[in-house]
Amino acid sequence: MKKLIALFAVSTLASTSAIAGVALSGAASVSYDDNGTLASSTSYDADLSFVGTAGGTTVTIGMDVDTTAAITGADLATTIGPMTIAADMHNGTETLLNDGDGDYRTLQDDTGVTVSLDAPIGDATVGLDNSGNVTVSGTFSGVTVTHTVKNGADKTTGSASIAGMDITIGNDAGASTWTLGTTVSGVALTLSSANNVTAAFGLTGNTMTISHFGAVASVAATAIQSNGLYATTAVYSTEAANAYTTVAISRSLTSGATLSATYKDSDDSLTLKAAVAF
């Protein structure tokens, strides 16, 4: 199967003599955070995206350019008859730090190739990646379902819009999650199984967003294997986090920029941010 995938990828590249067009987009922002009782700080972010298209083939390159120019993504997508081929060609760099946020212990291989087939099974699409994972997806009676068959860790997601509510339900290796979104009297509400609640509404030309994030329980590190070694996907532990609430007010300016102010009650901090996207 891997040889077949490689053959499809090579034939796609060989048949492309020139890129017909390139689209450039990006975003940049600067933030000032008073950090509550701690020392204030200023941070910057700038990203660029290049999308090259030639017929039915698309190449997308992402870059982070706020400190040094670093590639953050490189993807190729193309179609050959009823088949769609997607290749992730960028291998990211993990931090590998035991700092309480569940980092990997070793570097991961983020690259991969997926071949999807529009199979004549109703509206279903069947995909196979180079790790052997099989994904079946489609929309049936208004419900979009995706099921991925993995070795001991099957994953299923389903989403639908019912009576003005957007509902998403997922199960990843036995762990279930859900989100619910709706609009009531002009207020956009979002709720999730993690006890997170967000309400966004217009306020005299501004947008106010109130968000509550539920407490997060600690997660133990991956146990060592019987052979005395860690699995390649082993992670460090994740620290518990207390619940907190944020209140943000944002306004779009005629200059094209967006200004926002966000208050966070857990550390009594205020963050001011100016951002633009093009």
C-alpha cells in the first residue's frame, strides 16, 4: 500500500509543470499583558500562508515570521479520478519538556499520506493513511459522521444542526466529548462537556464575549513498558488547572485592524491586543 501511495504522489508531482496561481494571506498581532500582580509583558505574532494551485492540485505552505522565518506546515492535495491524495510533508518540532502540559517524551513523526476514495456506498468516503488507519466519513440524513479505525483506539465524531442548535459528539478510544452551540435573543452560546461556556453578543458597536473554562483534572504520565522503555507516543504528566472566567470586548476598526481587551479573573490580568488579517 505504501508503494502505491508513493507512486500516486510521484505521478502527481511529475505531471505538474507550473503553478498556475499563488494566493498569499496572513495575520499579525501585538499584545500587552499587565499580568496582574506580576511584571507586564509584550508579545508579538505574525504568520503567512501561501497557497499554490494548478488545476486540481493544491500546495499550502505556512510560515511563522514574528521572530525568524520558520515553516509551520507543508501540505499537498490532489485528485486522481475518484481518489483524493493528501500529503502532510512538514515534520513539526516538539518541545519535549516536563513542564506540566503533557508534552511528548520523544520527537514525533508528523508527516503522512492519506488516500481517500469516493466509494459508491451512499454518500460515504473511505480513506486509508500510511499508518494503516481506515477512515469512513459521510453525511446521512443531515448528520455528518466520521469513524477512524485504529489499533485499539478507534475514534468517532458526529455533528448535526437540529432545531437551531449545532451539536457535535465524539468518542476517542472510549473518552466521550460533546459541544453544543446555539443563538438565543442575539446571544451566541457555546457549551461543552469540559464545563466550558461561552456567550458572545453585540454591545454598542463592540462584541463582548464572556467565557468560563471548567477546572481540568491532572493526567498521569504514560507508564513505562514492561521492557523498561517508554512507547514512542509516551507523554509527560499534565497538571491540574483551576476554573477561570474571561471577559473580552473587541471592536473592528475602519483601518482593518481589530482592537480587543480581555480580563482574566484567575490572575486579575488585563490584555490589550491589536490584530489584523489579510
